[in-house]
Amino acid sequence: MEDFFKFEAVAYERTKPVRQGRSSSMRGSRGERQELATGEPIDIYHWAAVALVTALMCAVLGYAAGTPALSRAANVTSFVFGTMGGALMASGVVRSLRARLAAGGRLVVPVVKTH
């Protein structure tokens, strides 16, 4: 019978150097993703979607919980994340409307004509 617990693994050296302080000209040279700059805005719709999906998960866990205390806790958490997701979504819409108004654009609501 073979010895299945005999491991002869070799530890290889890392091919990439440890991250060091690099200048901004070297960041994009190898196709690596740049880090978020300090003043760069975040994608608020992404975080709104994350909060809303978390609220949905908590609601499902609230219904699947075995005890009333766990069910209430999961439902409260779901409510909090749902509220925050809705607030993030609303702030994203308000931010885009303000940006459009500041750029001098008109707010046009498309209306479909029916005959």
C-alpha cells in the first residue's frame, strides 16, 4: 500500500516583489488596477445594491430563524440595511441630478405618446 501522507512539496520564491512605494508613472505600466485616489468619489449605486442585497439576506434569515428572538433581530437588521440602501440610492439620484443641473443641462422626462 502506498504512503498517502508523504508530501514532498517545494516552497517556491515569490515572483512578484513585495509592494513598495512606487511613483504614479509605474502604476499603470503593467496593467495593474490603480488604487482609489483620495478625492475620487465612490460608486454609490454599488454600495446601495450591497445594502439592499444584505437586507434581502437578513429578511430570508429572519423567516428561517428558529426562535422568535433571532427572527426579530434579523428583521430589524433587514430594516436597517434596507433603509440605508434606499438612502444611498436616493442620494445617488440627487447627486446625479445636481451634477446635471450644474452642468447646465435640462431635466427632461421622456414621455411615451400613445395613439
